[in-house]
Amino acid sequence: MKASAQQLEDLWQLQKLILDQRRLIAHAKQLSTGESLREQELRIVQLSELSRNQLMVVESVLAEKKRIESDLELVDKRIKTDQDRLNASSSTKDISGIQHEIDGLLQRKNMLEDTDLGILTDLDVQQQKLSALAKEKEAAEKELESSKSELRAQLESLKQENSNLNTEIEKLRSSFPPELLELFDKKLSKGTAVGRLVRSACNACNMNLNSTAIAEISNVPADQVALCPECAAIVIRQ
Ligand SMILES: [Zn+2]
């Protein structure tokens, strides 16, 4: 089959473009799985769970605070009632009994106030933890969004690159006689279609060709397609 030196160089270029396109498509496929976003997505799920748990902690501290405050209110009411009773009483025995009760209530009030203070401190700590988690989650979500748009831009650019490659490939393909193109396609479907003969090695199969094989190639007229005796690729002779 006839092929000029230029046609062989063009076949070499066509092969390069097709291999570039295969790599590009494989890369785009890998990117479009979204695999690179998994870790960020997982972190957001974890942060949501941590936030939910922390919210439950805050709610339980708030419930405890409410309980203590309602106890305090009750103690205050009883102190007030006792003091009214004390003011109204003239019996020494009653007065001493009521005073004793008031002392006990004041002690209880002190205790409740201490507990309330401790709860307030705890509430502050737990609320800060909750707000730190919310901030971290918000930042992670923003980061994910930006990774997603970066990925979309990358895929868009690969799509453009692929479309450019298609144009180049189609243009080049239309320049060959059909039978030469057919031979090239058949060989490319099985492996490397075109190899260069560098000294005595074929760079399609990376084999060093012996003198018999070299002679076999040399016997093919310069304007005819020569094949590598090892891998059957179309060879470009220097
Ligand atoms: Zn070869």
C-alpha cells in the first residue's frame, strides 16, 4: 500500500491526537465520579451529627436550668409566706419554729443559687461548642461548593479540549486515502498503529530488530507502507 513520508508523519500525529483524547476522556470520567469530593462530603455529615448531639446537650442543660429556677421560685414563695406568718405571730414558740424553717429555706436557696451559677457556666461552654461546630460546618459547606464549581469548570474545559481534539482528528482523517485510514484504524484497535524506527529499534513495540527484520523493512520501497516484523505496526523510517 502506498504512503508518502508526509502521510506517515500525519498518521503519527493522528495517533498522538487519538491517544491524547483517550487520556482526556479517562481523566474526565474519573473526575465526574465526584470521588475527589467524598472526603469533604463525609466531613459535613460528621459535623451535622456532632451539631445534633451538641444541641441535645445544650437542651438538657437548659432544662436543668429551668428546673433549678422553678425550685428557686418555690423556695422564695415559701420564705415570703413564712415571713408573713412570722410577722403576724406573737407566740414565741411559733416564732422560733417559723424562724427555724426560714433558716432551712435560706440554706436551700443558697444551694440552689450555687447550682444555678454552675449551670450557667456550663451552658456558656456548651453553647460555645455548638456555635463553633455550626461555624465549622458552614465553612466546610462553602469549601465543598467551591470544590464543586472548580470541578464543573475543569470538566467544562476538558469538554472544550475534547471538542477541539475532535475537530483536529476529523480534519486529519479526511486527508488520508480510505484504505490507508482503514489499515491505521485496524492496527490502532489492536494496539499501537504507528511506530518510529530509531536506529534498529521499533518504538511501537520497543523491540530491537535483528538484521533480517531490518532488511525486510529496507526491501519495502520508500513510497510503500512498511510494517514492523515484530509488532506489525506501520513504521516510519528515518
Ligand atoms: Zn514494532
